[in-house]
Amino acid sequence: MKGFKSIIFNWLPPIIWMMFIFFLSSQTKVSVTHQFISDFIIFKTLHVIEYSILYLLLFRAFYSIKNQKLSFNSKLILPIIIGFFYSITDELHQLRVPTRSGRLVDTGFDLIGIILMYTLIKKYLANK
């Protein structure tokens, strides 16, 4: 039973976060300031934050795996791959949501968030 609790504790947070991203992507398009530049900066910053958190949660889940065959580098890289592919599916999902549009450029902002968190974690753990 301890293994099951560990799986829930480590893997449920990224799944819930992915569901939260999906929920946000399902909402109709909104404007915060009604000025293109300001809204652009705000929403692209949110993309970076959303996906940096997703990377952190995915890394935490992979890091918890006590398998000798899964190297530390794999535990760093797999969340990048999963996060980026989730970003692509999120944009494809938005193509089906009225008032939303899936944009390839948004996956770039998502990837920036992923890479920023990857860099922070790698630097932090390298200093330990």
C-alpha cells in the first residue's frame, strides 16, 4: 500500500495541473487590459508560468522513481518531452474552443517555461 500512496502523492499533482491547464484552455478568450501589448505580455507570461510549474511537478514525479535503469538525466529530460507534447495537444484543443485559437508560437512560450524550470532544477541539484 505504501507504493500506491507514493504513486498518488507524486503523480496526482501533475495530472491535476494538466487538468487545470485544460480547463483554462476551454474558457472563452478574455482580455485583461484591452491593450494588445499589455494583454500579450500578461498571457504569454502566464504560458511560461503554467508550463514551468508543469515541468516542476513532472520532474518531481520522475525524481521519485527509484529505478536504477532510469538515469538522472532521463528524469530531467522526460518531463521536457511530456510537457512539450502536452503543450502541443493543448494548442490543438484550443482550435476546437469557440473564441480561442491554437497557435504554434504559444508552444514556444510554453517551452521557455519548461526550459527555465529545467535550468533552475539542474543548477540547484548540481550544487547539492
